[in-house]
Amino acid sequence: MSEGDKLQALRKRINELDEQIQQLISERGLVAKEVAAAKLEAGNHTAFYRPEREAQVLRSVIERNQGPFSDEEIARLFREIMSACLALEQPMTIAYLGPEGTFTQAAALKHFGHSVFTTPLAAIDEVFRDVESGAADYGVVPVENSTEGVVNHTLDMFMRSVLKICGEVEVRVHQNLLSKSVDLGTIEKVYSHQQSFAQCREWLDTHLPGIERITVKSNAEAAKIASEQTGAAAIASEVAAELYQLNIVKPNIEDDPDNTTRFLVIGKNPTPPSGTDKTTLLASARNKPGALWSLLQPFADTDISLTRIESRPSRVGMWEYVFFIDIEGHAEDPKIAEALQKLQQESSMLKILGSYPKAVL
């Protein structure tokens, strides 16, 4: 067989596979519509999106993966199929901390896929309000960065919100230097969010020493400004570069190559166990010696792993604090339920912010 004949045969096989894939995707979509009809017939008008079910499906996809696609790539492909099928059942609106082009938008699309309506909002409290009012089905907000720590405003909102954490998303943060120019030597000032400046401090000190650094509310806003000014640059994402038609002068300028930001998905309803879960708590210690240890002891006694603990002022009394605690497992797990019952007795206030599937990838 000649090289031309071999290529023709391979292309024919690809066409055949494409037809099969399309047929199966269409069949999946029809089944999704039947699922929606069955839920409505049963009087279930709210449970179209099931975070625990989607996490289970994606984990199975990854377990079955034998290449040549990476786990991340095969999960992304199935996420989009699931997103399109869910949109056939019930289109969803997702509020996120905007504007367009932020890493929070990237997190929202990574978690829900592109078959949703996304609404950029100017502040974290606005995201909470949109979900509480029903203007959005779910919200996505940043909670911590691996190098710069927690986002305090998000934690503070949970103190007074009735919303539940329904999921988490981890996004590898790659910071890029963007500008209308392609020449590093023409840059006279750099715009960015304060956290991005902190994440790129060493690179900026080395490659742009003495250049003015101007802090703005978001990296997307920085990109917008850079697109309007000569001699200006922004630290932002590839999405922002595309959105505002900027050149990537230098890619991946973050000081830590493993720089990752964690985002939370917030909604009104609790999430059932998925099999691999995490629970976030808000607890306040009684004002007595050894108070913090008394909060942690129930987890030690029941051999439950804590993945994070963060203190915040309670805003009730001077020098009084509440603690945000992440533990492995679901609140419905018997061992965790036992620990929470003991914790309830030791704390002056206990609020379960949510049990939810751990980030798949």
C-alpha cells in the first residue's frame, strides 16, 4: 500500500469513528432529555444538576482512560459533553467574580463546561446575593491561592450567608505579561491585581526593575487598560489576551510554577456523598484555656484528616475568632457525624458550610 493509500484509509476510518461518536453523543442527549422528563413527572423541579453524580462520572472516565489523551484532556472532553446534555435538561446561569477574562471565569467553565450562561459580577458579595436571590443557579468564588493564602472576603461572606458549598475547582494559574507591543523594552508601566503582582514579584524585579506597578481590581481590568494605552502592560491570563487582543510578551512569569488557585462552587442545596468528599466547617471556640485544642480533639479522636484551618475575626466581640476548617469526608459519613456531634458540644457555634466532591483534576 502506497503512502497516499494508507492516509486515505486512515482518513476513512476517522470519518467512520466520527459518525459513531456523533451518533452516541446524540443518543446520550436523548437519554438526558428523558431523565429531565422523568424528574418533572416525579415532581422534582430542582435536582437537574447533581454535583456528586458528575464527580462520579468524571472519576470513572479517568479510571477507564488508557490514553493517548491525558486524564485532564479526557476529563475536559467529557465535561463538555455532560454540560451540553445538562443544558438539554435545564439551562443554568452561573455567577462568578468578574469581569470577563478572570481566572474565576476559567474556573466556572472548567467546572460547568461551556453550555451554561455565565454572569460576571463586580464583587464576591454580589455573587452570593445573585445565588441567594435565584438570579443565578450557582456561583463561583475564589477561596485560596497556593502561594498567597486565603481570600478573606469569601470566608467572611460565609459567616452570614445561608448558601452551601457544592463543589471545588482548582485552576493552575499561569500569569502572562500582555501588551499591545511585543518588545519588553517599550513597557513603561504594568497593571495587575495585587495578588498577581505578589505571585510575579521576583520576575518583575529581575526583568522590569524600576517600572511602575499599578494595582487594579482584577487582571481582566488590567488587560483592558493595557489595550487602551501605549507603553502599558498587564499581568493576566491567555483568555484576557484573546479577549482584549493583546500580545503575550512573556508567558508564565509566575515565580512558582505550581501556583494554583482554589475556587468554591456555592448553591442553595446540600450535596449528597460522592464517595470522595470534603467538608468545610465554621466553628467558634469558647473563651477558655485550650479552646482551640478542644475544637480539634474530636477529629484526632476519630482519625479524621484536617486539610486546612484558618482563623478570622468573628466581628462580634474584640479578640474573638472563628475557625474555618476543611476535613476529608462527608458530613453524612458515620465517623464524621460522630466527630461533629462532639464538636457541637465543645464549640460556642458550629456551622457546616457544605460537604462536596473533592476537585477531580
